Amino acid sequence: MRDDGPRALVYRPGSLGDTLVALPAVAAIRRRFPAHRLTLLTEGQITGSGRVSPWTILEPTGWFDQVHFYDVRPATARGRLSNLALALHLRRTGHDDVFSLAPPRTARQLRVDAAIFRGVVGARRYHAARHPVAPGGRRGADLERVEHEGLRLLRIVDPLASDVPLVDFQLTVPSDEQAGTDQLLQTLGVHAGQVLVGVGPGSGRQSTTWPADRFAAVGKALLRQFANVALLAIGGSRDRALCDQLCAAWGPRSHNLAGQLSVFGAASALARCATFIGNDSGPMHLAAMAGVPCVAIFSARNPPGQWEPFGPHHIVLRERPECAGCMLDDCVREGKKCLTGIQIGPVVSAAAWLIETRRASCLAP
């Protein structure tokens, strides 16, 4: 028996970057259905995965009234029965609208999703992508530019949406997170006269991770060029050791924040930066949504345009060899040549230009 009042269910799995690019679409659902009781359906946390749950990002927004977690890959009959029981519970509760904000799907996955949400959950109105997403039309250097993933999700909610909400969207950081970040930076000895540069050397995939020694070289070059620059290494707890190595190479004007801050705490630290340098990763999307211009170092795994940072003034560096569009998580045979083809000099030049631009805008009357 359902409670009185309209209800909507939002299905959104994924990691930090996936969740961040979905925020404009989720915000649009909340605006479109202000009277609905909104429920999130998402993945339960996989122990030891290091992934950031979507609920970590979405709970502080206040958009949702309830959340349900399902077992991503149930290995036992008990886990499978638990997922079925959840689906039947959602059916009994009743939902006027179900929005599937799933990552890019194949035709088969779209059919399975529709069968679950229409047939088992019993959605009265089901909103989802209408067409499968392929990894671009052509391969290699001619790989076609595609619609941004955030815009693709937004069009599920509003088919006539433009990319304006993506350009304008910024993450709201709770005030207590800002205060905690202020205290940590003060403890580390960061002072008001320093120009902060965020660096995100980690990534969830081997195929999208630029070599650590190149991040080290970029940081050293910026520290030589700008006497008042300090580097903040940003990442999760699994990036801690890597960031320790980089800070040891950079010296006293660097600080390792990896694993020391919550997601919103990291966003607060990034908002203080003149620029962010990093891989195609969650921290890159976090920096962009904090309003920070990024030097984004992209592999050619995905089509151009799909996962680029929200907002203006970013510099995206990407090579497009003949194997572009591979969609590999681990690149062994080609030795990540799309990433190793990106040299240190262009990254330093891009970051220096953004630092100078930010400094000039701060000095302008």
C-alpha cells in the first residue's frame, strides 16, 4: 500500500565521476517534480573497492527523501533474493515516474533495464535513454566527437535540454566542510599569499593514468616558475602512497591531501586553487564543478567530448592515435601511447597560462 502523494524513483549507479556528471539531470528532476517524494536506487558499497558511493554525493543535496541500495554482483542466492525482495518492495510502494540515469548502455542492457523497471518494479511512466550508446562512429584518429555524458543524462529528463545547465552548474559545499578544510590547510602551513594548484595523479583505470614521473616533472617546473605557488595533491585513500611520492619530489611547497578529506572537503580545497592538473577522473570533475579551470589529461579510450569537464576555460590535452576508441581499462599492447604521447611541456604551459590568467583577474580593478 503506497502512501499518499506522488513518488519518483531515480536509478543512478556509478563512481565519483559518474555521479558528478549526473548532478544536473538529478537537479532537473527535483525542479520538475517539486511535490514528489524522491527515492534513489543505487549500488551498495563494494568492500575494498575505493569507489565513492553516489549517496555520498547526493545525500547532502537534500533532493532525496529516501535511498535503497542493491547488491551489484550478488555471488550468493541470498544476495540475489535480497535484490528481488527490494524490487518487489519498490513495486508495492508504487512510483509514478522512474528515471534510469544509468551509464551508457548497449541495446541489450536497455531491454533488461526496461523489463526490470516496467515489469518488476511497475513504473507507471519510465524515463530512460532511447538509444544505445556506441563508442563513436569511426575509430582511430577520425573518432567522432560525441555528446557530453552529462547532457545525454539531462536529455532523459528534458529531451529539449541544451548544454547551458552543464556550463553553469556548480557544486554546493556545506559550510562545515569548508570550515574543516580551512583548518586542515592552516595546520599544513598554507597561507593566504600562496597560489594553490591542485594535482590529481590518480585514476580508476590504468589506461587513463598519465605517468607519475611526468606529474612530478610538471610540479617541479611550476614551483621553479612561480615563487608563490604551492601544490595540493588530491585523491582518495588509495592515491595516498602515490601522492606521498610526488610531494617528496616536489618539496616543502607541496601538501598531500589524498585520503584526508571527504569529497566535499576536497571540493572546498579545490575551490581555492588557481587551476587543477589531472587525469580523466573523479577529482577532475570535482574541480570543474568547484569552478576551477582544469588542465585535463585525457587518454583516447573514449570519444572526444564524452567526459570532458563541465564549464568554461578548461584546457583538454588529448592525442588521437590509430587505436583511439579502444574502451580498454588496461592498455598493455600499445603501452598507453595515447597518454605517453602527451609531453610535459604542453601541460606546464597550459597550467602556467591558467595561473597567470587567474592572477590577472584577481588584480584587475
